[in-house]
Amino acid sequence: DAGVIQSPRHEVTEMGQEVTLRCKPISGHNSLFWYRQTMMRGLELLIYFNNNVPIDDSGMPEDRFSAKMPNASFSTLKIQPSEPRDSAVYFCASRPWGLVGEQYFGPGTRLTVT
Amino acid sequence: ELKVEQNPLFLSMQEGKNYTIYCNYSTTSDRLYWYRQDPGKSLESLFVLLSNGAVKQEGRLMASLDTKARLSTLHITAAVHDLSATYFCAVDIAYQTMNRDDKIIFGKGTRLHILP
């Protein structure tokens, strides 16, 4: 298995631009998680999905952030408009829902907003 | 509110020494995970602890779980420079929630620096 796939791996954009991050979970995993990691705030859970349905988005910082999971093999995290304080590494993780086992993390997307 | 507290948050130690990282949590759980993160990299699963008294070992690292004390430890034996990384514990309460929410709560991580 290829593991969790994220794209792009690096993104540099200007303030005010729209940013879309993409994630493909491990096949058969029906829980998907989006995290953000910064030096100041550490690892933060933004939102997670079970069977493509958003369950808890209380970690989404603002209305500028939105996430979708149109099918079991694809999810997006969108920031519109982006701001410099959104600069961080964004991780996607997946795991089988309801079963024993840890989350598997993707390689992350390093976002820089100038 | 579920809390997962790691200590210390920063640890600098000499090669060859032993040390322990502690992970305390505030709710009932008998499932806990340890992850490793190297600088600029993603999180990698190290240990999966699934019951009270569980002990797992891999090389110089050993993890244990005491669910009654709500405590997990990650013990480092005769540290080597290659173990320098940030270590996270994560508590799983997914199977306990009535509506089957999927909850894994991470600690803030322990940044370990091993001096040659």
C-alpha cells in the first residue's frame, strides 16, 4: 500500500489567495483526519470524517477554512482567503473506523503564505 | 475535557544514559499509541498499547501502559544520537463514545535531543 498521499508537498502563496490541499487515505480506511502543526501551537486536530461525513469540525480555526470528502478516497482542505498566520504543516491521517489501531499519517503539506 | 500531558516537553541527554518520558491522561482508556517525528518529517507509529500492563519493546525503546494510573511511559535505554526526535503519545477513546466518534487525543510531544 502506498500509504496516505498528500499533495502538494510544498505550497507557497501570497496572502489573499485560495489554497487547496489534497489527501488520499489508505484504501479501506474510513476515518480521515486533518491536522495542522506549528511550533507555537503544536499539533492541532482541525476536522475529521467518518465514512465521508464530517463528524467534528470544532478545530477549524475560522470560516476561511473548509474541508470536504466527496468520496472514500479523496479529501480536500481549502483556505480562502489565505493569511500569513496560516503558514504551517498540514497533515492528513487515516485509520479504519471502529477498529483497533493507530492513525497513519501522510507526509504533510508545508504551506507558506507571504 | 480530556487532557493528555507529556513530561518533560524538552529533554537533552547524553548518549549512553537512560531516561523515561511520561504520558498522563485524564479519562478511562486502555488504548494508547506512541509516535515519533523527526525534524521536517511526518509522524511515524512506534508502539500500540492495547491493555493494562501492556509492554512493547523495540531496540532501545520500551513503552508500557498502566490504565489504572492512567499513565504510559516511554523508556530509553543507553540512548544513542539516532533517537533524537519528538515523541508523541496519543490516547484512544473512540471505542468508548456512544455515537462512535473517532477520537484520538495527542499530547504536546517531548522533544528529545541526545548529545554525542
